[in-house]
Amino acid sequence: MTRPNILVLMADQVNGTLFQDGPADFLHAPNLKKLAKRSVNFNNAYTPSYLCAPGRAAFMSGQLPSRTGVYDNAAEFRSAVPTWAHHLRRAGYSTCLSGKMHFVGPDQLHGFETRLTTDVYPADFGWTPDYRKPGERIDWWYHNLGSVTGAGVAEISNQMEYDDEVAFHAEQKLFDLSRGHDSRPWAMCVSFTHPHDPYVTRRKFWDLYEDCEHLDPEQGVVPFDELDPHSQRVFEANDYTKFDIQPEDVRRARRGYFANISYIDDKVGSILDTLERTRMLDNTIIVVCSDHGDMIGEKGLWFKMSPFEGSSRVPLMIAAPGLEARSVEAPVSTIDINATLADLVGIDLSEVAPWTDGQSLLPLARGGTREAPVYMEYAAEGTYAPLVTIREGKWKFNHCELDPPQLFDLEADPHETRNLAEDPAYAEELAAFQAKVRDRWDMQRFDADVRESQAQRLIVYEALRNGHYYPWDHQPLQDASQRYMRNHMDLNIVEESQRFPRGE
């Protein structure tokens, strides 16, 4: 039996609270809504780490940052860590990446046989935070709220140029795969950088939200003095005192964000149309996910770096041959995608079981239950020590050695407005989660590992920027002498072999 193909569609910074059985009704996302109707929709899916590189390394490997060592956006993803691309390639799949994966280090493939584009962000150690300098703000690469005040319309931008290229190469690759030159099943990841800020979008998508009723956040700005310590650090990291954010800025930024979800939907629609026209749709597993969310102004917070739902929750949809559409409410994680893909195509991962933190979602997707908690870790800018989160049942518990604990009942308080860790009536629940943290993590060891990694990388980066600099950025190569028609080829063979379908 021929194994199914796999198409992973990943967007960047998608707020999962906007995806319940697919995109929210007010979002203009017809292609994702159509796909959701035939998918298993995981309505409480979370990122393993609410920052790009750590979340993506965990998604690829099935391992939390404390295991991969990818603590922040400049931490090396080691070549020795197996990813789902390695597992599939080892089992006979051709594997391909088009777009962003924020791999840091000289290995820019991590199991992908081909990579069609470079990355949108740097591959070196330049974005390394330094816990030895608490409060330091590195302006040239830290987020700032200019993304909010500068929201609006443009017909081209740095990020649009990138995602246009990602989609084009993905579609061309699908056409190439359909020609049958490679008999292997294929797995392709198409990874966009939108709707990641800046909240700049094309006019045709901006205009879709002129009368949108969701341009104001559900929660207003929380005064700085009333924020928890981690949120205060995130505000400071985002240079909040330099910007006078007005209500109209918030509405424009949210409008741009929603519009860029529509922009991604348009790209997804074109890719799925290509998949259908190449007769491969019916035998392809499709996964839709994101690396982390975006607070989009809730509580006055923006971007990611926060354990709150807007930042930590992500969409996750899986459509597969023989898998019935359904809704799943149990908390899950994108760290589970690694084991799920293997399970869907019959790959035994028992060899790597001791090194993995995720588990297959297939039993849940088939109507089963799951009691295992979801774990998250954050050890990058905006904190001075690792922050860990446990999402279990209706509870979410956040722990950092520097901060008071946070405990939320997400059923009664979905907006996380009441910290039950401060209420003596919940002392038993608090103690139970604190014990779970102690059982799961050695927080002192975790902190020491992060600090050692940062210190070493800062030395290496400074050294490598002296003298000749050899970049690690992926360089997509094309051999023009092997493309289209050349004189070492037979024109009759070229024209026939590059046509699909034939005979119609």
C-alpha cells in the first residue's frame, strides 16, 4: 500500500483563541474554513514555547526546549536531534521545506532533503539574550510597539515578499512532484511568516475588515503596576514607554493582523488548489498549525513571550484519508505533531521514545481520551530565569523561580483575570501543581544550562563577526543548465516528461 503524502501548512504567530473548529466566523478565511470542515480540530492546542525558534524546534523534534537546548531565537538546533523530517525520510519519504523554520546554526535542513527558500530571519547567534544583564534591551532586534503604531496598508513589504516567494516555490514543487519523476511518497512543509507583525497588509485584505466588530480587544489595558512581573518585563522588553498607544492604533493593528490571516488563507487556498489540480489531494495528510500566538492587544500586551492564552494557544487542524472530522477539546501541543505524523503513516518511534516529550494525537483524533498534561517552557528575552507552564484539565499553572505563581481556572475564567494562587481556598490545587513542577523540572539546573548556553554563544558570535564572516543562512541553489530545455537533452522527452496530466 502506498503511504499517503504529507503537507504541513504553518503560519507564524496565529492566536489560537481565534480558531474554534476553524477560523472564527468574523475572519475572512474561506479556504481554512473549508478545510476545517473535513479536519480534526484541536480547539485547545498549545505551543511548547511561546517564541519562534524554541517553539519550532520542539514542533520538529517532539522535544521541549530544556531537552533540545533551543532556549531562544539564537540558540543552536543541534544536527543530532531527530526531527519528523528525519523519521519520514528514513522511512522512504522525500522531504521538502518551503519557508521559515528559524533554524539556528550551520545545519539549515534538519532532515529536509531540499529547502526551496532561505529563511526570513538570521541563522547565527546574534539574537542571544543575556541573563547576566537583567533589564537590558537590545534595540536593533528586540520587538517594539512600532508594529502597533505603524500598522496599515502596503502592497509590498519585507514579509510579503518572503511569503509570496514561499507560496510560489511550494506550488511549483507540487507541480514537479505530480510529474512522477520520484516514486517516493513526499512530505512538504510550507511555512509562512505572516500574520507575524508588523501589522502591514495589502489593501484588498485590509478592506475586508472595514466594518469588523472585533477591532477592540475584549480586555482593556491593564495598568503597568497591576501586571504580573513577567508581563511587566515583556512590556519593558517591548519598549512600551517610548510609544503612546491610542485606541485607534490598537484597532488598526488588530485590523492588519486579521487581514494578514486572510492573506495567509489566500496562499493556503492557492496551494490546496494546486494539490487538487495535480490529483494528489485525496492521498495527502494536511496539517495546519502555528509556532505560537499573538496577544493582539489583550491586557495591553502584544506579540508573544507570554503564557497567556493569546500567546500560548495556537490553531491545530489535521485532515487525513480515513480520518473523520471532529472537534477535540482536550489540551494538546504542537510538540505532538512529530509522533502523530509517524503514527499516521505507520512509522515506529520506539527507538526515540526516551527522548521525546510529545505523544501521538491519533487516538484523540479517533474519539479517544487523553489525561496527559501539556507542558510549556520559556527561557528567552523578557525573563531572567526559565518560566514553565502546565496546562492540565481546566487548569493552567505558571511557575518561575523569580515570580509569584499563577493558577487559572480556564473554564470559569478563560481570560485569565483571576490568579487563584493568591486565594487560600485553592491552596491544595496550588500545592499539587508546585509538586508537579518539582517532579518535572530541576529549575536551578535549567537556569544554569540557559546561562551557560547564552554565555558561550555570545563569545562565539563576537569572535565570528571579527574578520571574514561565513554566514550560515541557507542558500537555495538552482542549476540552470539542468532546467527547461538544454542541448544535452532530447526535446521530445523533455516536453513529454514535464507534462501532467498526460493524455487529456
